[in-house]
Amino acid sequence: MKNSVSDNPAVNIKDLKLAFHGYNSIDIPSLEIHSGEIILLFGENGSGKTTLFRLLSGLLRPDSGELQVLGHDLNRMSSRAKDYFRGDHIGYVFQNSNLMPYLTALENILLPCGFSSRKQKIVDSGEMTREYEAYQLMAKLKVEDPARLRHKTSQLSKGLRQRIAVARALIGNPSLILADEPASAMGSYSQRLVYELMINHARETNATLICISHNKEMDPLFDRRLNMKDINISAETNPLW
Ligand SMILES: Nc1ncnc2c1ncn2[C@@H]1O[C@H](COP(=O)(O)OP(=O)(O)OP(=O)(O)O)[C@@H](O)[C@H]1O
């Protein structure tokens, strides 16, 4: 599959619907996010933020509607094609980090290079080794002792695991970064550091960043704020909200 992505928009959604157990979790009449935008996504628990991320990354298939991501019509792609697309173009910080507990921190950060030849090429095109690139990212997140990256992630604190998940999402310069409460286990100083690093990285690499956060102090860092209740009208029909 081609590695190139089209310029605009990064996300284009029309009449997108997904129901669980007969209730709509997602009912988004229209949503457009431009390439390179830095977006804060917020909303009540259960308002569909994580579900929207899983749709955007091709982990879930909608029941109906149009879903274009980086110029690709995800509805027309096979599961296998979506796996390649996700590996090549998306960096995803999962809500619970989703690190491999039996791998070291460094192995976790470098994992995307094993799944994507695009990311592998980008990381290997620099003058530094892959390992050094990973250390650099972690140093920017104020984890400066390389020895800490040789520990299995199950031995590390939640805040450190979140930083590792952020570095894993950024390595190889994905075109779309989806970060689901990436710094929720951290204090406000570290949260700001993590958000600023992700935002700077996105701007430097012309990536689009969508970040789910409940921390209002971070609002000014973002280009645009999206409230789920304004884009997802499923609350009108879903009593589980
Ligand atoms: N796999 C699933 N099976 C059944 N219902 C689901 C599933 N995934 C999500 N839902 C439902 O979809 C709705 C949206 O959930 P989602 O996790 O996307 O919300 P959220 O805004 O990310 O919440 P939070 O802020 O708590 O993380 C909820 O009503 C949830 O119960």
C-alpha cells in the first residue's frame, strides 16, 4: 500500500454512526479536522471520545457513514490494509498505555519500527541509531537516565509508563497522533511537559494531533477545542450516557 497521504483534510466524517447493544454511541453528522491542526477533544465520561479514536484508527468499523482519514476511505479498506495504514501513519497513545509488559521500555518505544517500514526508514534516516532516537525522545520527557529504559515496563510507575507510551506514539513521525488522556497519571508540571512535547513534535513534523484531556489548564496550548456534546448527537438517543 502507498505510504503517501493527501494534504487536506486529516479527518472528514459525514453521518457516522456506531451502536453497541442497540444504542448509538457515535452519531456524528459532520466533522472536519484540517491537516496539521492541534485539537483538544473533551466531554463527559461515556460521550464517545475513545470510541471515536478507535474508529479513526480503523480498530472499529462504523455501522454507516463516511469516514476519511488522511485521504483514505477507511470503509473501503480491508482489515489488513487498515493495519498497515495504522502502523505507517498513526501514532496512538492508548488510555491505559497498552505497553507490552514483558518487553523493556526501550523495546516498547521501538515497537512501531517493527510494524512499519515507513517509520523504520524515517528513524533510520537520521544520523543517530534507533536507540538514540528513543533516548532523545525520553530525555525531552525528562527521563534522562538510559538505564531506566532497560527495565521491563511492568516494573515502572504509571507516570513513567505514560511517557513511554507517548514516545512510542511519536517515534517515526506519524501523520496523525491520537492521544487518549496521555498524561492523566502525572502532576500538572509533567502534564504540561508532555503536552508541549507532543504539540511541538506535531508542529515540527506537520502532523495532526488530537488529544483527549480533562485538564482545562492545557486549553491555551491547542488550536481548537472540540466538545463531544457538540459533535456527537448520540446522547439524544442513548440512555447509557
Ligand atoms: N466494546 C463496547 N461494548 C459496548 N459498549 C461500548 C463499547 N465501547 C464503548 N461502549 C459504549 O460507548 C459509549 C462511549 O464510550 P467511550 O469509552 O468511547 O466514552 P469516553 O468518552 O471515551 O469515556 P471516558 O471519558 O470514560 O473514557 C459508552 O456508552 C460505552 O459504554
